[in-house]
Amino acid sequence: MAQVFWAARDLDGMFAGNHSFILIYLNQNESLIRTKPESENGTKFVTLGGHLKGGNLIFIANQQADVQCVKEVLNPSLAGFWSDFDMEENRITPPSGGGWSFAIKLEELAYKYESNTATKTQEYGLLNFNCATWVNTLLKVAGVSQSERIKTGEFSGVDWGEEDLLDESLFK
């Protein structure tokens, strides 16, 4: 059964701060609808995240640094002094039981965000309206309780915006 995590890694090229994203571990028989799984050491996974592009908060599945940090955890020999992203992950309890159906729902909502922001952009803000805000809103729209989101959105290092919310209609 798929397992879903709120994950955080070091920011690309910055000395402080975390980048949040959704990490989904899939069993060998599972796959999502649109996102091709990555794999490392026999473990299949997918990442879903909000990222900065052109001043806007956009959705990217399996973004390169997100994938690399997961691979570094699954295969520590890949981590180097300069490339190490120091990922942490907090497992999310699906609100309706099944991990695979919850993973499919998250993917569906993420792609709805992508479609909706193609015409109505969401400005990116470092302290709010960022990757953590994107994850928090995605999980809220998917039915994850506020207490679960607060618990799973806490990481070591500097977090900004993990308790803020975007306009929920962007995910519908």
C-alpha cells in the first residue's frame, strides 16, 4: 500500500531554509495516473511539489532536487558533501484509510492546481505562498485535518508558510 509523507529538504543553493513537498512511496504493483515513478534501490516513489518559476508558485512532479534527495536517503552512497539535501519525512495518516487511493487523490489535486494556475497564476512569496503553503493547502483540500497538517509540517531547520493556506479553489 502506498505511503504518503510531507517531506522537507534543504533549499537549492541557499544556506538556510527548507523546501517542502509530498513524497509517495509506492509498492511494486502500484502507480499513479499521470506521474511516472522514480526508483532507487528497488523502491518506487513520486514527488509532488510547489516550486518557484518566473515569480510564480507552480506545480512540478518529480522535480530534480526533490528526486535527488529521496535517492540520497534510499542510497546514502549518492549523498556528497555539496549535493546532500538532508531530507526529513513525516508520514501522513490518510483521512479515508487507503494509502493508494489517497495518493491518487493528491496527484489529481496537484494536476488541477497546474491546470488552474495556467490561466490564474499564484504569485510566490518566500514567507508565505511558497512550497510549504502549497503542501498544506493540497493536504487540506484532500481532507487532512489541521492537527495532522500541523504535526506533519514541522521539521528541523527554518520553515516558512507551513501553516498558511492558498486559495483552495486552485486545487479544485
